[in-house]
Amino acid sequence: MADWVFQAPTKSGHIEKSTLKKPHAIANVTSFPVYTFRHTCLTRWAAHMDPYTLGYLASHSDFSTTKRYIHPQAHTMLAAMERARVAQSGHKTGHSADSDRLSQVA
């Protein structure tokens, strides 16, 4: 059952029409657009992939549409900044073995 994005306690393991009706009756929700699942899925993916890939997977023809799905949160921004810091700490651009030896001699 863990392989499905929208899991449900059904034989197939995923949401079916009957599965959607039952929670709404319990929660007393009269209308629930399935579009909400798409928005939630894309919002959750946004924390783990770049916006251009997200837009491609969502089949958006305009990037401004993709931006509506991206809701940055403090912890994801901090994690991204940390990944960038770690990536830069191994910075070797413009250096070679010869230039490193020359700087040690001087």
C-alpha cells in the first residue's frame, strides 16, 4: 500500500470513488474538488525538486502557473541554503595542482 501517493484501506490500496464519499460524510464536507489533491501533491514535491522540473511534471506551459504551487517554508529554505553552503565549501574553481604548489612556495 505504501507505493500509492493517495493511499486508502481498499483492496487496490489507492483511493476509489467509494473511498472519497465516506470521509466526506463523516467530516460533513459537501464539496471537495479532486484538484485539491493535485495542488497538495505539487506543493509537497516542490520542497524536493527544482521549480522547472515541477512545472514540467505538472505539464504547465507557463512558469507563472507553477509558481502558484510553490509555497516555500522556513525549514526548506534553510535546508537549501545549507546544501548550497556545503557545495561551496569544496570550491576549487580556478585552482590547479601547479597553482596550489606555487602558493605554498611563495
